[in-house]
Amino acid sequence: MTDTSKIRGKVVVITGGARGIGLATATALQALGAKIAIGDIDEATVKESGTDRGFELYGRLDVTDAASFESFLDEVERTVGPIDVLINNAGIMPTGKLVEEPDQITRRILDINVYGVILGSKLGLARMLPRGRGHVINIASLAGETHIPGLATYNASKHAVLGFTDTLREEYRESGVRFSSVLPTLTNTELGAGVTAPKLLRPAEPEEIADAIVGLIVAPRSKVRVTALAGFVSQVVGLLPAA
Ligand code: NAD
């Protein structure tokens, strides 16, 4: 059994938390006693979700804009408390053949999925390092280890997130700050709509991914891959080496 008691009182920031995996994770962590701050570029939806759930903080955050990100994190620390966990979750997944992909879409995917994660990790780390504790969780995808046709730029962005997160884990091993990644399978959200699950698999529910993220926070894990099969969910975890 997982001991979730250590989640109580933790301050957790989730980007792209207005809906989907981010909102399901926020909801699961709130139920375990965490203090939640969600930021999202979709201001109307983040406010609606935040009000509905009674989160500590919610508001507009554009992960591609350093000033917006910084001021959101400042507000969290001023009004909620020092950040314990930062989940870089915001992402987009336009599909299509590369030659038909407008250049601004290519850049937007990389801007949100890669730069947004790098920026968030950097800003989170700067706050956590002096305290010698904290946890940055970057949401990648199984697409970061495979090569799903029709998603070349997206696949590249998620490969980048995994390589980036693995590097920081190594670089800051002694710092007390953890870096983890999550590799969800196709999930039943707005982003996942329109993509068909591979044979023998089914789309996961956002709550199933949230459950894997909770496990990642409470156990000494560095990575969790989530695959949804007909009757159950498989989680394959990477373990952090003993401290
Ligand atoms: P979703 O579309 O339901 O939610 C993503 C949220 O990110 C939205 O609320 C959106 O407004 C927000 N967002 C987009 N651009 C932003 C920006 N610049 N700044 C702040 N917020 C922004 O998607 P989801 O399925 O919940 O995806 C969450 C994460 O999980 C993404 O990183 C995605 O790549 C990853 N993922 C999803 C699936 C899937 O099949 N749904 C599978 C693997 C990985």
C-alpha cells in the first residue's frame, strides 16, 4: 500500500491545470490534503475549475512567457507557501504530416512542450535549490520513447522532455531536489481526442494518470510509464538509487 500521508500540506503547482490530466491530478492531490495552485493559458476554464474545486490559487499562466511564469510562482509563494512540487504538465498535440504542418505550429509545439518545461524546471529549481528540497515532475509521454506516425514534432518534443529531465536528475542528484518524468499512454482528454489507441490498448482515464503521479510523489521513483489495457492499468516505474 502506498503511504500518501506525506502529501498532506504540500504546496503543488500544476501548469495546464484547467482540464484533463492536470485537473485530475490537482483533484487527486487535493483529496490527499495538498494545497493546489493551477495555472493555465485558458483563463476562463482555469477560473471555473479552480472555483469549482476550491483550490488555493488559480489563474492565467502562459508557460512560454517567462514573466508570466515567474509572477505566477511568486504569487503562489506569497499567498500559499513555498513550492514543494511543480508539475510541468501544459502541452499541445496537433497531428498531421510534417510537410503540411505550418511552421508556426511546429514552433508552438516546441515552445509549449519543450521551452515551457525547461523554463518551468529552471524557475522551480531556482526556488527549491536554496531550500535543499523540492520535486519537479515533467509530463512527457510514451511518445517520448516511441515514434508514433503523424506526430513527428510532438514525438520530438516529448523525447526532449525525457532527455532534459534525465539530465537534471543526474546534475542535481546531491541537491535534495528531485526530477521525475511521467510517460502517459493515450488518455481520454481534449488533447487525446481523435487519436485511436493502438491495438489491444485503450485510452487511459485522466484519473488513472493522476494516480500514477501520486505514486511518483510518495515513493522513491524517478519515472513512471502508464499503459492502459482492457481491464487494468500497467505502471512501470523507474526507481531512484538509494540516497
Ligand atoms: P488537455 O488539452 O486536456 O490539457 C492541456 C492544458 O494545457 C489545457 O488546459 C491548455 O489550455 C493548457 N495549455 C496549453 N498551452 C498552454 C500554455 N502555453 N501555458 C499554459 N497552459 C497551456 O491535455 P492533457 O491530455 O491533459 O495533456 C496534459 C499533458 O499530458 C500534456 O503535456 C500532454 O502532452 C501529456 N500527454 C497527454 C496524453 C493524452 O493522450 N491525452 C498522452 C501522453 C501525454
